[in-house]
Amino acid sequence: MIDREHDLPVTRQAQALGVSRGSVYYLPRPVPERDLILMRRMDELHMDYPFAGARMLCGLLKNEGFSVGRKHVATLMKKMGIAALYRRPNTSKPEPGHKIYPYLLRQVKVDRPNQAWAMDITYIPMAKGFVYLAAVIDWFTRRVLAWRVSVTMETSFCVEALEEALEKYQNPDIFNTDQGSQFTGTAFTSVLSNRGIGISMDGRGAWRDNVFIERLWRSVKYEEVYLRAYASVAEARNSLARYFTFYNTRRPHQGLDGRTPDQAYFTPLQFPDAA
């Protein structure tokens, strides 16, 4: 990643990787225990009430006995990478120099593997601290094609997961993400455009545009993450690896007529529409 001994200035290295120059020099401080408890509960509430913004989450937390203000909730939401999910006008400005692509999957019938893939990032709480999880899935079969865990929300771990999926499997026709800066920078989009893959991005705040990966996060959280208290990043990676193996190879899906993602992906027989 960043090599401080390299002839190329750190500023240029950060620019090439699509990461903030400030993050290279920033020395992280431990997150207070109280904030970790709040963030864990906020993540659970966000899974149950994805439409809740900072004001509503603050009210829900206060009803449960937490003493917290709306501004602090908003700060923690930003740190976690979560936001209220609902349709609203796209009035925000993208990252400077980042192109926002149109949503290509509206009224498109996705009826075969590798027709459309999707990717997203979610917050993963641990016993002490937290990490971020990024995953690439096949829309039609729900199969997790690649994933990565990172301690920061930089672009590089998303690019690594994307490149692994493309190396292992057939190129999709369309690749869909949200409008996060990790996905709008050229470090990410150039991987897709160089392969002739259609780049699609959700409408801002429109969680239904990427509904299948939102359902994946719910499954991961309730069937794996919330049942654990990962003691380290290594433990989180190992445990998530076991879960995704189970998810792909053994967990039946109602939308796949009771088949597993592996069965649907590698043996695309005729069955009721999954998407």
C-alpha cells in the first residue's frame, strides 16, 4: 500500500490509491467503550429500522436508557458508514472529480448468473473496536463471490475484492454499487470500464436499488456477527470465512426454490424467478 521509502511522494501514492492524504498521517485513537456499546446497538437498530435517521435513532436509544444527543448519534453514524435509507432527491455533491453513473437495473429482468453483480460495505462490531466488511454478490443466485475485511473504509480493500471476483468468475454484464466514494473513484471504476462492464449506481438513499446485498447484510449480522464477540480482526476474518462457506454451500434460499447459492450459480436450471 503506502510505501514511505518509495521515490513517489506519499501524496501521489495516496491519490493513486484513492485514499485521503490526511488518513495516511492520521494516528487513530481508541474508540471509547461507551461509543462501542452505542455503535453496536445502533447497528442492530439500523438493521431493524433502516429508514431511521439520527433523530429517530437518538429517540430509540433514549427509550432504551441511553443518554446520548442527536449530534453524537449523527457523528457515530458517519463513522459507521450508515445512513437512513429512503428515496430522496439527489441534492448532494459527489466527491470532487468522481463521476456518478446511472442506475442500469431498473425494469431489467435479472434471470441468469453473471448478468448483474453488486457490492457494498457494512459495519461489523467486535468485542473491542470494529471493522468494515465489503462483499461482491451475484444478483440472481445471491452467491458471495468475494469479500474483504478492513479496519478503514479506504478504496483499496474494495478493489481487491472486485479483482478477486473478476479473476475467479466470468465478467458480469452490469456491476451495481451505491454512490460511496470507494466506488466512484477511478481506482475502482477503471477496473470495470477496462473490462467493458456496465457501471450502475443506486439512486442516493434508495436502498431498494441494491436490495439483495442489503438482505445479505441482515443474514450476516443476525446469523453470524451478533452471535459473536470477535476478539481480533483475524478472528473476525476466520469466522466470517466459515459463515460465507456455509452461506454459499449449505444455506437454502426461499427465493432460489430452496437451493443454495452454489447450486443456483453453478447449475443454472429452470426455477422461479429469483430477481
